[in-house]
Amino acid sequence: MANITTDVRDFSLARVWHIHCIGIGGIGVSALAKKFLLEGKKVSGSDRGPSAITEALAASGAVVSYGHDAKNMTADVDVVMYTKAIDAKNPELLEAHKKGIPTFSYSQMLGLVSAGMRTIAVAGSHGKTTTTGMIAWALLQAKKDPTVVVGSLLSDIPTNFIAGKSNVFVVEACEYQKSFLDLAPSIAVITNIDDDHLDYYKTFANIKKAFREFALKVPLTGRVIADMHDPIVRGVLKNISAKIVDYSTIQLGVQLKLTGEHNRRDAQAAYATLRELRVPVKDIRAALASFSGTARRFEYKGEKYGVAVYDDYAHHPTEIRASLAAARERCGKGKLICVFQPHLYSRTKLLFKDFVTSFDACDEVVLLPIYAAREKKDSSISSRMLFDALKARGAKKGFSVAYVSAPQRAADILAKHAAPGEMAVIMGAGDVTQVSKLFLS
């Protein structure tokens, strides 16, 4: 969306009472909405439709409206927080500008909230949610009382926000539209750097430049936690001033509940961060061993007809390969079925060749139409095209491919062909999660 913001300099949340949230059901915006409610502030907000998140906020005292309308911008609103997913012509945002009400993006508001705190910002193209969750869980177990904002619901504590009393603020730092540059981290964690969000960045060089800017925000007394055996990360961090802690050499010394090499690497990053926060090794290992994960990150949803069902947020080729490798590790020689919904026309088009080679670990792939999210329809790319390319790939690699038009049809396929010992992974960043509910109901 267009850059329509208010200067954050000299703005204080202390004098704010009523905060209106455009896109209040979003995982990030909702976390800060919870924080403001706990502080006794008035919180209102709007979203396209109801969800478990908006209903929980309403039950906690937020005034939630469905649909965006200028009338939602009541006379007592002091400040507006908005998700960057909204359109620049959003009527509530336009009304706020008309009335001279300060407006901040979620990431700007996150920066305001974290000001003056010891901020541990976890960034990376993949794995940042799990790594943030691991760090948060370990700090909680060690009685360090952190404030936490994470981009999913923690499995052990089903929330995306934890209100702490210490000065430690653990936050998932998103790279989309350079959002993470609104933070001032004392410790910056970079899990990896990949070619995602090319609809915004255009080139991989621009992505790497943004991550370097993020690392340069760490002061001389701070730390950057990264894998210095990764040539891309190593190049990005070349000659930065802050001390770099290489997590790739860490021996975990513990068995994780989570499956997959990618989760073990996330645990290494979390371990290194926690050591910098002076958490004892025995407490780190105990916490990592007991960590159950976060929602939609290879999350076990149940079993039916002997088929184990997992729900997974993977929507980038690198994530798909990692999650399916973990699934294969878990199910062994059993049949592995992946129901996949591509996310965004731009991502599907720009990474098309990589998507085609991402499903080799499967025995069967079921494709849904592209989930457009914030984008307008692009007739030059479709799931049908991906289906054709995957079908040709599958003929060589030994997996079958089906295309369905809706989540219910995918659930029907699972029910029709299900057999004991199989595993189904429901995968994608859109509404594909409905498939697991439909199949298991």
C-alpha cells in the first residue's frame, strides 16, 4: 500500500487512551490490541469478517466491527494502528487522515511499544515464528518475565502476546516492506535469508540490503545471532560493527519434540540467544525439550481412518521442502499426502520453477486454487499451470497430483482414499487450514 503514515518522533503512547485497529484480526495487530486492553486502554477495530481472534478480543472488551466503514472512526479515537495489508483507500484510514488522527502501521506501533526495552528481534525468511516461540518459552520457564509478540499462537500457551514485567521484549520481526526496520533491537536474530516477498523487493539483492540495514541497527554493545556458515548470511553481515554470535556450531544436547532439521536449526538460534541473555544451560535444554511448537507449524490436528493429519503454514518452496522432509522423517515409508494452496499470484509466478521441485518427498499432492490475499487476480498464473508442471514432475519422481476447486473437495479426496498409516499435511498460508477441520469433523 502507499506510504501514508504519521511521524513517530516525539509521539508517546502514554497519553493515548482510545486506539483503533484496522485489521484487528491480524496476528500482529491483535497481539498489540491485547496489550492495550490489558493496560486499560479502549480498543476498537475492524476486519473483513469474524475469526477466533476477533471473537476473543471482543470477549476481552474490544469493540470489533466487521467490514470497514468511516463511521467506525468515532470522535474519541486518539490513534490508529493499521496492517500494511489494507488498501490505501481504506475508508477508515482516509477518515482518520481527514480528522487529523495520528496513524501508524503495525510495525511502527511495535517500534513505539518496544522503545526503551531490551528488544530481542527475531528475523529471517523462514523459522522466525518457531525461533521466537522457543526463546519466549525458555524465558518464561526461567522466570525472566518477558513481554512477547509472536506471529502465531504458542501451543503451550495459546496466545500470540504475553505481558511481562521485565524490560525484556521478545518480538518476531517481519521483513515484509522492511517492517523490521521500525525496531531498535539490542539482539537481532537472523535465521536465514531467502528470495521471498519479491512482489515488494523485486530483487534478491534488495532483500539482502534490507537484512543488512536490520543488522546495522544493533548497537556496538548488542549482538547479532546468525549462521555464519551460510554464505548468504555471511555476506550480508560482512564488516558490521556489532558482535556476531554464530549459532551453527552449537550442540543442543537435547531431544526436541519438534521434527525436522529446520526445527533443530531454529533451536540452535534460540539456544545462542538465550545464552546471551544469561539463561543457564540446564534451563535452556529443559525448555527446548519441552517446547511443543506454535500453531500451523507442522501442528498435529488429529487422526481419522488411521490417517494422521498435520497443519502447516509453509508457503515458500524452501519451507515446503523443509516441512515435507520433517513429515517424511515422521511417517517413514508410510504414504505422505500434501494438500497445498499456493499463496499469492506474485509468489507463485516468481518462484514457479522452485515450487515444481518442492514436493518430491510426497506420494500424492492435492492442489487448491491460488489464495490471492492482498493481490488482484492475475490471469497469467494459476494453480492449473502448477498442476500441469507437477504432473509431469510426478511422472518422473513417482508421485501423483490432483486439482480440486475447494477445501471440501480436498477433504473428500482424503476421506475417499484414506488408509491406516498414512499422513496428510495440509499446507499453505491461506484458508487451506479448513481442509483439516472438514476431514476430521
